[in-house]
Amino acid sequence: MLALLSTVAYGVWAALAQVASRKLSPELTVVISCSFAAVTIGAYILHNGGQVPRSASGLAFALLTGLALSIAMLSFYRGVEIGSTAIVSPIVALYFVVAAILGVVFFEETLHMNDFVGIGFAIASIVLISQ
């Protein structure tokens, strides 16, 4: 159920991002949306008791995650400012291919034949959508 909620929320986010990026700069849109997200998530943490586990390695990975997210968001917002959400969003949605490769290379995860077939279909769908 959470995955479906996430899917709907990301879809709404992508559509709204195009409108915001065309009315503001992509950079300002990212700052405003991320600031609001940080406040919203902070309120969620406080509402749930405010307990946040801490570790040095967790902090390092969180900072790296923030760097990657910053690059992704700036690229996405700039993409929908100058292009079509119908094209940019599906291409961006292929991030899971990168995640799968990194999982195999760095975290000893395994991919099975059906995973490769699914990734192939996803890539084929992007080729069809972008033409």
C-alpha cells in the first residue's frame, strides 16, 4: 500500500514540478519544495515520538544521498521546465536500473532472469515513449 501511495505522490509531484518550474526557476523550485518537504518530514518525526537513530556511517550515507538527490532534482526540474513531463518522467523513472546495477556491484545483491527481462521491457518502453 505504501508503494502505491508513493507512486501516486511521485506522479502528482512530477506534474506539479513542471508547472512550478515554468513559473519560477528550477533552482528556486527545488529549494522551496525541499524546504517544505524537510519541515513536513520533521513534523512527522516529532509526531511519532521524535526518536531518530544515529550512526556515523548512516550520516555519511544520508549526506551522499542528499548529494545524489540534489543532482537528480535539479536535473529533473530543469528537464520539465524545457521539456515535456510525459517524456522526462518516464526516463527519470528508470532510476531503478541504476539502483539495481549499484546493488549488484556494491551490495552483493543478485538479479535473476525475470529481473533482466523487466529491465529490458522498461528500457524498451522509454525508447517507444520518447519517439
